[in-house]
Amino acid sequence: MTIYLPIAELSVNIFIILGMGAAVGFLSGMFGVGGGFLITPLLIFYNIPPVVAVATGANQVVASSISGAITHFRRGSLDLKLGTVLLIGGLTGATIGIWIFSLLRRIGQLDLIISLLYVVFLGTVGGLMLVESVSAMRRAAKNVPPTPRRPGHHHWVHKLPLKMRFKKSKIFLSVIPVVALGFGIGILTSVMGVGGGFIMVPAMIYLLRIPTNVVVGTSLFQIIFVTAYTTVVQAATNFSVDIVLAFFLMIAGVIGAQYGVRVGQKLRGEQLRALLGLLVLAVGLRLAVALVVTPADVYSVVMGAN
Amino acid sequence: MRRFLAALLSIVLLLPTAAMAQMLLPGQAAQSKTEGLEIGTSTSEIAITSDFRGADLTIFGAVTNTDSLLLAIGQYDVVVVLEGPRENATVRRKERVFGVWMNTRSMTFEAVPHSYSMSSSRMLDDITTPLDLTDRGIGIDHIPLTPVGFVGNASNLGEFRQAFRRLQENGGLYDRDPSGVRFVSSSLFKASLRLPANIPNGVHTVRAYLFKSGNFITEKSVPLRVIKTGIEQMITDAAHSQPIAYGLVSVFLALITGWGASVVFRKD
């Protein structure tokens, strides 16, 4: 059964779209990630134009992050002040990101840059996860207790000016790295169609030393607003949000996520991270191959541009 | 769908032929009369749904004041074209840079038809000279492709033009049928044109050209509006006319879906 995607301007098999949404939803529930970094490349593999894949990916992240965000909001496990500072950076980054996105599209380099960014980010994150989880599994096998990270009081991040007190997180921190982190994630949201949790969470824990109990809630707070904002701005500037595609991905995704969560609770942390690392690496590799393989036709036509 | 189209586009004509034949006075020199060309469609609009997979459009026409001798030996040729709305087209070429394929060169052609479906009574090259075709811009190989801005290397120009024509033809937007025009009686002809699945919205033009013994005689054109209908088209229109509202609805839909699922699944 095929459906016509009005913005992507092509007919797709509805079951493939639902299957993709469910699979990514399942994984995002299992690993506790938004899934934007998997859905966008998968859509590109399925010949959805990257412009549409990125904008629709951002829309899909809104759906996959909202239930987590509500849960953390109810429990109060987020730092609203820290989240707001992150959000200021995030919205600014997303705005500039959209501008970069439109510019790249105009000069015909958007598809290439999206693929390159994915190869770099997926390769790095996947590789790090795999290395970390394998060494954790080795330690577990040898029964060596993990060496706890010592809180680095003399970290360079903590020497920056413009310090602010974040009561909920119980830290006294410069706003510069917080805004900068939000800004970077905002650019990634608009250019790659990801929520950015897979970068933001480790950065908040290891770089900013924010207590883990508020990290996930606070990052979800920022993700919800930045992805929602990006969706609206993408729709307004590039007309590239495909609501039909997004809807089927979301429906399948949120259902898949519920089952993913249940499976995830039964698996051990290191195994889970090793699996996710492998998956992320595989997606990155597939994109890298597409970049170097000789294309079927070196010419392409865009009607109505310029 | 096809039957629907055929019904919509059933024809005009015939009347001029009879009327003009009667107007000829006895003794009038046969050479002085000039041939006329009539085409028609019963509608100026085609509505297609978004699941449209392409169809054939049939157009009828008549050649008037023909010389029966020349007609008998097949000296009259007709070319019928359905030309889509004109837009600028950018052609890009990829090259390997540090092992990665990227777009390095591009060229934009000014106001080229988005779609071009042509049918003729013979191969175009047998009808008239390439020079004449180029002069009038008839045929996929002769549509004028004027680059916008400065073009450094003239050999690139030929390459890009060729690539554009090839890509449009492979994608189905440009189509040719050298046996698509058939004379059904001495002066009446029938042309079938291919409407591609991805036919663009907007005002198209049906053009017919008449040739006699390799010489261009006359042309006729009528506008034809293609309108897409259905829910998918409504969504496309909304995305372009109310982009901010469209974006907000997309976000709202995501919030409802995500939140709805967490409510539904909490109960079991």
C-alpha cells in the first residue's frame, strides 16, 4: 500500500515508513534516546530528499521526547533555570542553523554536508560508546570495580567568568559554556534534524559536572523547545516539513518506544551501550560508503531554484 | 482516470473545414489558399488527484485548406506539444573531491518548461531541418536553454544542456512520441500526449505546428490548466500559503501523539 508524501513529492510504501518508525521508536525506548540521529539517515536511505528528512526528523523528535519531558517535569527532576539558559543558546543556534541550512541548499551542498556531519558524529559517538562499553564489560569480567571519576575542581570550564548559581543542580557555573553547548546543539538540530541528547547528556555530565539526576530532564526540556521551534522555522523558510511522513513515523515510533523501554529494562547497561554503539557505527558507515561510491549520474536537476 | 480524462478532453473542430471549403469560389487558384490549423479541447482545465500515475491525453485537430494531392502523398506533418509552466532549472555536476563526490559546477537555465510532452506524425528530423526546429524551439533537443549569468567555458554549456535534456527525459517529464499524431481522415488528426505522473501544477500550453513539404506553415496554441486535487494537495497548499500555521500544526500533532501514547500505555 503506497501513500503520497505531499512535501517530499513521492509515493512510498506505508508499511516501510511504519516499520522504520517502529524500529527507531523501539531503539529509542530501549536506549533512552530521541532517535532523530537514526530516523534522518534511514529516511535518506529510503530516497526521501535530505531537506525533507532533516526537517521531518526534528518534528518526529518532538513526539518521541514529549512523554519523557512530561515525566521529568512532574517529578521535578530538571533544573528550570539551567534549562532556560541552555534554551537561550539553543534557540539562537537553531536560528543560525536554519540560515546555514538554507544557504547550503541554495549553493547545492546541503546533501553533502548533512551526510558528512552524520558520518563524523555517528562515527565518533558510536566509536566512543563501543570502546567505553567493551572496556566496562572487560572490567566486569575481571571483577575490577570501576574507577570513579574524581570531581575535577580545577577544570578550565570552572574558571570562566559570568558565573551564575543554579540552585536545583547545586552548582555555581559560568553561563558561557552552558549557552555555548545549547548553541551548538541548536545548530545540530536544524542542520541534522536531531534532538542532540546523545551529545548534550555526556557534555553536561563530564564537561559541566551537572548532577546526573537533573541532566536528562533538563536536556529534554531544551530538546522539546528547540525541536518544536526548528520544526516551525523549517516549515516557514524551507517548506520542508512533511506532516504526512511525520505523522506515520510518530504513530509507529511512540508505540515502538513503549516496547523498547520494556526490553531495555531487562538488558545490562554495558551490553545495551555496546549494541547501540555498533548500530550507530553501522549507520555512519553506510552513509560514508554512499559518499565515496561513484554515483549513477554525476548530473542532477533542480527545477524552480534560484 | 483515463476514461475521465478522455471525457473531459473530447474535442472541438470539424466546422471550420466545411465552412471554408464552401467559401472557395470556382476558378480560384489552388496555390493562393493557405492551410489553416485548428485544435481544441472541450475543457481548459484538468483536475488530477495526488495518486495520479500518469495518463494519455488525446487532442484532436484539423488541417484546413489542404491540397489533396500533397495530402495523399503525405506531405503534411503535424507536431503537437504539451508544454508545462516555465521555470528556471539548475543543473549540477558532481566531481570527486578528496575521495568524496560533491557538486562542483552548476548552471542555471532560464525559463525552461517544467514538462514537455511531444508527439508528431513522423520523426522530427524527417519533418524539417534541425535549423528550422531550433529557430522555433520545437522538440526536446531544440528547446532553447539559455544560461543565466556568465558561462566561462562554452564546451561546458553543451555538456550541461545535454545532461538536462537526458535527465528530464529519463525522469519522464520530457517525452516524445514520433508516431503519436495520426490522421484519422484526410484533414482530421488525433494526437496522443503523455501526461507524466509528476506533472507540475499550473498553466500548460498545448501547441500544434503544421509543416508542408518540410516548410513551417502555421501554429496554434491553447492554454490548459492542470489542477491537483485531494487531501495531499491541500496539505501542499497549506504548507506554502500558511507556513507558520502549518509548522505549528505539525508540532501540535507531535505533542498530541507523544503525549497520547504515554497516556494510553500507562493504563496497561
